[in-house]
Amino acid sequence: MKVNIDKERFGPWALITGASSGIGKEFARQIAVSGINVVLVARRDALLAELGRAISKEFGVQYRALAMDVSQEGFIAGLADATRDIDIGLVVSNAGTANPGEFLKLDQQLLQATLRLNTMAHLDISHHFGAKLAKRGRGGMILVGAMGAENGIPLIANDGAAKAYVHSLGEALHYEFKPLGVYVTVLAAAFTNTEVLEKFGFDPKTMPMKPMSVEQCVSEGLSGLLKTAPESFQAG
């Protein structure tokens, strides 16, 4: 399903983290369909540039590729500086990863790095860009979480706990930001056909329940955001 995004409310620029592959990459494509320019943020510079060129050619939008690691402390200062000159109306905080395994057998530094990426990055992005969206009096924010995060799940204890934070943060900001004209939603993504499945040892072809396509996942996320602002919702 194609989701038409209101450029006046959610444009002229959108920012997407984790944009080099999977869900983030598809967010960039589906947002660009509506003629909204995209800021692409991820670590892999070459993939970002390739995606940006393809989107610009196909949809006639501008792009800005920013190669940075949002798990690093202090990243938000660089991101803020690199986007200071553009008017961002939609923020998709998607960057994240999973590191499944027995809790005591996982490296503590890896657990801490994963936690920074899966929680602090969302916090810093929400605080900085939430203030900018509130000042402009319109816009939206999507925080990408995961289905099942409300319950502790063995072998993904750290990952699930981090996503639970994202869900709680997003729900609270939904109510805080709405009176300011800013609409917030959380995409509780189910198993989706991305690179992350390999970390769980899953093969999409042999899984008893087929994973969701990135196209459907992103379409549902955008629809969820727009349904919080009914006057902006159109599907085709």
C-alpha cells in the first residue's frame, strides 16, 4: 500500500537513521515517493551514497548522506551541525541491532555498546529534533522498536529491555508532543526480512512463519504515524 505523506506537515526534509539497509533504506524510499528530501544516516558511506543517488534519480528529490555511528557518545552534536541549514519535518530513529545469546556469555562491552545504540541514540535524537519540530509547530517522529519488547525474552534479554525503553519513550512523547503539533509513533516491528535475521540463525525460506517484507513493515509504520494526524492520512 502506498502511503501519501503531507509535505507541508512532514517535509520538506526527512531524516532516517540506519538508512543503509533493511527497514531504514525502505523508509527512505517510501518517504521520497511523496517528494520529500531525505537525510540518510548510517555508518556505511558507500551504501548511503548509492541509495541517495538512486532515490534522487527515481523520485527527483534531494538527498544528504551522513556517514556516522550513532552509537558513539556525542554523535548528536555532529548530526545537529550537519542538518542545521535544512528544515526537517519527519524523523525516523531506526538505527539499531540485535546481539542474541546467553546473557552471561555475551561480552559486557558488546552489551553496553548495543544498549547505547538501542536506547541512547533514540533519546538524543528525540530530544534534539523533538525540540526543533516543536519550535516549527508541526512534524512527526517514528521510533523503531520491536514486537514482544514488553516481555522479558530469554536469549535476547538486553535487546528486549532496550526496545522496551524505546516503546515507553515513544508512547510518552506521543502524548507530550501532540499538543505541540508533533506526532510520534512507535513501529513495533515483527520479524522482518532483513540482515538481522542472520544473527538469530534464521533462514527466511525455511522459517515456519514467513518474515514480514520491509515494504509492508515500513508502510504500516508510516500509516501508523499518519493515523495519529487524521487530516494527513491518505492511502492509495
